[in-house]
Amino acid sequence: MVAERTSALKPKLLLAELSRRMPTVWEQIKYFRKGKGKDLPDWPDWCYVPIAGGYAIATAGGPPNANLFDPLLNPASITALAAWRVSQGVYRFDADLFNSLVAQPLESRLPCQEPHG
């Protein structure tokens, strides 16, 4: 039970650490969101902030730097935490349901299609 509570806290700890290490990150995210389709190119509504925005933030608009290789300060982490920051949802799935699903045989390929066509 303690491990379950601890794992649920990890995203909040990452969020706090990103805020500490990059104090202007949320102002910069807000800038990108306000400029969507106006001062900046448009992007699909399902995308909170594109990775390119995270790249610009991570590099401070300059050439590649060490942030690109930092587990927390890289563009993917910045944009993922920015999107998560809005709702901060943490989902826990029932263990019995999980076990039942993974025990099902796959007799053919799973159907898939582009989710945002």
C-alpha cells in the first residue's frame, strides 16, 4: 500500500522538481498556448503543446544543449508534464481486470487505426 501511494506521488514530485529547476517553464508553456494558431503555427487540439515547444523551452531557443539529455528537462518530459499539470489525473487499474485481460489469447492481430485521423 505504501508503494502504491508513493508511485502516485511521483508525477507531483517531478512537476515540483521541474518547476524548481526551470522556474519560468509554466510562463513559457502559457506563451506557446496563447500563440497557438496566431503568433505561432497551429497544431491539433488534442495536442496540449507540441514537442517543438518543449524543445524551444529546453534549449532556451538556442542550439542543442545538455537539457536535451536530462531525464526531466528534455522536451518530451516538459510537454508531458505540462499536459498532465492541468488535470493531474492518476489512474489505477483493478489487478483482477488486468490479469484477466493479459490472460486472453490473441488469435489474430489487434485492430488499430490512427486515433486522431
